[in-house]
Amino acid sequence: MKISYTGGIVAAASKRVAKPFLQVGAISTIRRIVITYQQAGVFPIVIITGNDNEEIRRHLSGYGAIFLKNPQDEDPQLFESVRIGLSFLKEKCERILFTPVNVPMFTPCTLKTLMKSTGSITIPTFEGRGGHPVMIHSRVVEDILQYEGEGGLKQALRRCKDCCRIPVEDSGIHISIHDEEGLEKRLKAHNLSLLHPSVQLQLEKEMPFFHTRLKLLLFLIHETHNMRLSCTYMGISYSKSWEMVKELERNLGFSVVERKRGGLDGGSTILTPRGTEFLMAYQRFEEDIRRFTQDSFQNQFISTKIL
């Protein structure tokens, strides 16, 4: 089920090289990227971690991300992290944005430009030089996954047909965490680019009963048919997840999740037909609200030069 048009991957498997917790301004590099993705409407966001999996999950608790671990313990390779992310998202999204965590200063505007592209591979450029994130269309994901030659991700992308380069007014696509001067110079402009209306959408009666984290849980249950695995991906407890589902069902008045027992795999957990219908309707509703909010914000504050 393709629940979203654009998903995102952040490769953060090597703490030593990538430094996901490096503070840039008031927040870490990995939080900065997740916030930028979210502002552009990217969902789901998959974080590829290494041995610091638990630390990253705690750090991003509440951000609605999915956490997958790169099993290469000593020196996690970037291409392997990309493979893990693409394998997970290939049936779930039409296009997939990818960036390493050590390039945190690109803007939501750049993401929106990439999201308009129809190419198989789309690379943003600034002053003629390519950078991150890279947009990968689902139609070439399998070709990238099957590539076994030298040159890693860069060569795998080059082999894809219909690769286009799109100029953007964003020097942040080049700035890595190793460029301290560049980070400092770019910080003010990047913080300004993050200015946006933050709408915390949820459904409630007397109390809230459906929100972003529960939406992600239902999405993962639909994909994995496994409640425990879904909880592991999200970094939440098994008991807590069932509490949220039961409260949702009580408020909706119908079953959203069905448990199937037995079989060679010991049973499964799936969404009911009405549960699937509810999830898809909520996703469309959320996208409508986001578009309306961004358009209204642009008209009331940006176009009028109040901000």
C-alpha cells in the first residue's frame, strides 16, 4: 500500500563519522533534518542507525520516525544504509528522499522543488555542483538494490536512466558538519527557512485518541502484520501500543486491528478493512490540512511581508 507520495531516509549509522547528535544552533543535526523533512510533508521518515540505535530512538522520541538498524557493527557503509531504507520504503512511497545525516542544512523549499520532479533520479545543484538530498523514484529502486559493482551509491545512481539535475538557491545542499564555518554562516538563513505554522493534528472527543504516532503505528501494522516488530521500529512499548489501539477502537466504535492466531509464524496482527479505510482517509485529511495551512500562512504572512 502506497500511503504516501514521498518518504524519506536519513543515514545515521556511523556515530563516529556522521555525528547525529552534533549541536547546530539549538538542536542536533538529526533533529534539524527530521524537522525539515516534516515541514515539507515527507512521510514516513526512516532513520538508519548503527550501534547507537537506542540512543537515537530516545533522542527522537515523539518525532514520529521509524528506526532501522544497519547490522554492520564496525564500519557501517553508506550504501548498505541506503539499501536498508530503500528496501523498507520501496512498496510504500512513490518517491524517496535520501540524505546522510552529516548534511543537515538544506531547506524545505529545496525538498518541495525535488518533490515536483518526475525524473527517476533527481539531484539538487547549487552553482553547478550536486548535493543532498537525492530524490529516488520507486521505479528504479530495484535497480539500485541489485547493483553489486564498485563505486557504491554514487555509481549505482549514475547507472539509472532519466537522471536529472535541478538548480536550487540553497548552498545548504553542500554544507557538511565538517565545515564549521559554513554551518555557522548558514545557520541564521536555515533557521528562517524553518519558520512555518506548526499544526498538531489529532482527533479527540473528551480526550485526544488519534495522533501522528498512532497513525504511524497503524501504518507499520499494515505493512509488517506484526505488532511487536512495529513497536520495535517506532521505539515504543508493546503494552503501550495495545493501550493506544484499544482506546482508538473504543472512540471510533469499530475494530481497527485484528489478531490472527496460529500458523507456522505463530499468528499475525493486521488492520481490518475499516481500519485500513480509516488510515487512508486520515492521511488524505492530514495532507489537505497541511496544504491549506501552508497556503494561508504564505498569503497572510509571507506575501504581505509581515514576516
